[in-house]
Amino acid sequence: MTTELPRLAMPRPAPRRPTAVERVFAAWKEPPLPLSPSLLGRVLGAGVLGAVALGDFFENGSFGVNVPIAALAVAAVAFSTAWTAGRVAARGRIDRTGIAFCLLALVLAGTAAVRDAPWIVGLALLLAVPLGSYGAVGGRTWTSVLGGGALALPMAAARMLPWAVRGVRRLSAERRASTWPAVRTGLLVAALLAVFGGLFAGADAAFGDLAGSLVPEVSAGPVVPRAVAGALTAVLALALAFLTLAPPPLRILERARPDAAGRWAWAVPIAALDLLFVAFCAVQASVLLAADKDRLLRSTGLTYAEYARRGFFQLVVVTVLVLAVVAFAVRHAPTGTRRDRVLVRALLGLLCALTLVVVAVALRRLYLYEEASGWTRLRLWVHAFELWLGLVVVLVAAAGVRLRARWLPRAVAASGAAGLIALAALNPDAFIAERNVSRFEHTGRLDVQYLRGLSADAVPALDRLPEPQRSCALRAVARRLGGDETRLSANLARHEARALLDRRPVRDGTDC
């Protein structure tokens, strides 16, 4: 006789909560319009142009006018899609925010045609892509700015695949009869122009020179890199077009405003932080205004110059943390009564004002360090970044006047792009070279080893150096500029540097 043991009910696992990306994908609707033949043609055209322009990078390893050409092709697809889809404002104009940020992205992409420094060109291109993505998505909240710039484009590249595949299948099935005659006509025109144009070019030298100036020099080059460049350009263009037709529902990621904290629960910590900042600023003022600074700082074991140069990066971190504290405080601070609003403005306004003093102290310390040890790319970049943080603090303080500022996220993003454009306009490598050359003229100290690593942007400034320092600093750049460039890789800085080095060649026998 057997007895059956009772079955124990196993607890069911709790259902997994969908991630933020999964929730966006689930609520993201496809565009109301199918993939049209004109859109597909524009995307393929941008891909071909990207293969010709960006594929040239794999032949010589240098960016030039090829980058803004590809960027203009991608922007043309996005703008034309927005226009034909009727994504216009009440007065018949495309959204001004989208236009402004797309233009900022194009200006950043144009940096590759005028600057040779890889670090500034790389930063400009890395920022141009999310700016263009946000321009296509739009929105006024922090979620729209951050999500539209960082998440929307990669999500659109995956979300658009079913829509694009169905559109291509529909076009191939329904319009095969009308598409083939157009393709056949285009191939016939290209063949006739190539044959007769080649004959005329061989028959007349003047016509051959004219045809050669109109047709860019494009070699076959590596097929695979060109195909990859064309595919990436086409995918980027189609993704931006998809975003203009169907922006992602990023609002579902926004959290409801939490219940306001008690007045003293948030006011006391902010007031304590204000007092700490006041103490720090008082110490800085006492040091800067003291008649005998070295005697005042003797207890620290540092001279005034050493004291001024230390702690810069800690002050940069302080500035960033203050912005986080202000954002958290504004979200949780009570604003129901006039007294609460006055208290919020007073405490947070004082904190922003004291933070600007910290920014000034940090910039002063970095400037003394740069004057003592010379300018470098990292020091100039951190200098510019701290200036931008100070501008963000000013924008936050201005937004705190009314405790509501829908313009603030867009202003912060636009100020970052404008700051990077201003840094590129400054010509960082040339600025660094000029400061180091001026320092050499006054002190006789020069880090030639570091100057060798600068780009062609620095050639006009380094040309002021006497020999043998001039040849030692310019030899690496001259060697890199020795090769020929195609028209699609043309770059203003490299062109000017080559012309200068042709007039005054670098001495090969100089002992460095």
C-alpha cells in the first residue's frame, strides 16, 4: 500500500517589471505614413553620397569637407521628410527648436573642414549626432532633451526596421512596373554621358579640364569600408526621418512631481551648505587680500603659487554637485505659499551666487597653473568646461526667479553646443602653441616634445620659433602633411599649413 505525499504549491515568481526602454517601445507607434518611394530615394541618395564622401576617409585617414557634405545629405533627408509630412507649426513653419538644433549640429559637423586637431573635431562630431537627434524629436523637458539626444536615435534605428522592411516589400510588389523604367532611364543617361563625355574630354584639352574640375576625383578604394560608410549614412538618415514622423513617447519616462517636503526638512540642509560656502569664500578672500600671503599660508606648508594651483579639480566637482543639489531641492521644495517661494529663492539664489565665486576661484587657480607650466589641450578643455558650468549656474539662477523655466533644458543644451563651437572658433591648438611660444620668448622654457603632437592648426604659431626649435616642433606635422589629399578630404588648416611649410621647409638635419 502506497501513500501519496501532498503536493506543495510552488509560489509563482513575481512578474518582471518592464524596463524604461521596453515601456517606450511598447507605446511607440509607427509613423502614420508608409515608406514612400521619394523618401526611399532620398535615403539611398544620402547613402551613396556618404559612401563617396566618408569612404574617402579610409584612404588617407583625414576628415575634411567630406563630413559636412555627408551631414548636409542627412539633414536634407530629415528636413524634407518633416516638410512633406506636414510637421509644421500653426503659421506654416517647421518647429523652430528643431531648426535651431539641426543648424547647431551642421555647424559642429563643419568643424572637420576647417580644423585639423582630432580631439576638437571628434568632440564636435560626437555632440553633433545627439543634437540632430534632439532636433528631430523636439520637446521642452529634461526628459526630452536627454532622452531625445542620447536614447532616441539608437532606439529609432531598431524600431524603424519593421516599418522599413514592410515599406520596401510593398514598393517592390506594387510599383515594380513603374520603378524599372525610371531606373532604366537613369542608367541609360549615365552611360551616354560617360561615353560621349569621355570622348569629348579626350578630343579637347580645355573641355577635359572643365570636366575634371566638375567631377570629383573618386577612386574605387576599399569596397567594404565604403559600403559600411554608405550604409551608416543611410541608416542615420532613415532614423532621423523616422523620428520626425514618429517621435518616441518619452513622456512616459517622466515621473510625477513628488510631494513637497516640509519647509525646514529641506531648508536647513541648504542653509548649512550656504554657510559652508560662505566660510570657503571668506578664506579665499583673506588669502587673496592678505599683504603677506606666504606668512599666512605657512601653516599649510605651501607657497602662495602652490596653494593657488592645487584643488582645481575638486572645485570643478563642487560645481557639478551644486547643480545636482539645486535640481533636487527645486523638485522637493514647497512652493505653495509666498513665504515658501521667497525662502526657496533666497537660499538657492545665495547658493548659486556663492557657486559662481567658487567657479572664479577655480578658474584663477587653473590660470596660474597654466602660466607657470604652460598651456595644454587638457588644461584648455577643462578651462572651457568650467566656464560653461559657470554659465549653467547663471541660467539656473535666472530660472529660479519664477521657479518655472520650460526654456532651461533647451538653453543648457544649446549653450553646450555654442560653447564647443566657440572653442573650435578659438582654434585650440593654435591658441596653445601661441601661448607656449610667447612663454618661450619671455622665459626661454619650451616643451618641444609636447608641441610635436599638435595638429596642423598650430603650424602658423610654431613657425615663429627660432631654429632649431622650429624644425623640431614642426617635423612631425610636416611629415604627416607630405602626402596628397583628394578634394573630398580638403581641409582649410592643412591647406594653410602646407603653403607655409612650402615657403619655409623644415630642416631635416636639425638635432633635436
